[in-house]
Amino acid sequence: MSEETTKKFVKPKGIGNRFVRIKCKDCGNVQPTYTRTSSVVVCNICGATLSRPTGGIAEISAELVGETE
């Protein structure tokens, strides 16, 4: 199995349509993303997949840090 298939992606509950900050579990980089993303979001530092689109709320494998201001 590849690393991508072993990562756990979950749909966060109750966050709605907003920008959030997510933290990469591999390198600790924090970056903003939209909860209803239409493309795969990768870490700017290490290239790990942080979020992927589903047609609704994105599946996120990174840690949610908070909302952006």
C-alpha cells in the first residue's frame, strides 16, 4: 500500500463554508485552505496531501488549527 492510501481522511463536521488553517502532520507547516476545495491541497513544504475534494466539504488528513481571519 502506498502512503496516500494509508492516511486517514475525514470530513470535518460543523465547519461550513469558510477558510480554515490546517497543520501538516508530517512537517508541522500551517497553511490556509477552503473547506469546499475543488482541487487537491498539498503541503507547501513537504508536498504531502492535506485535503482532497469530494463535491462538498473536503476530506482533510491534516489537523484543523482554526479559522482564518
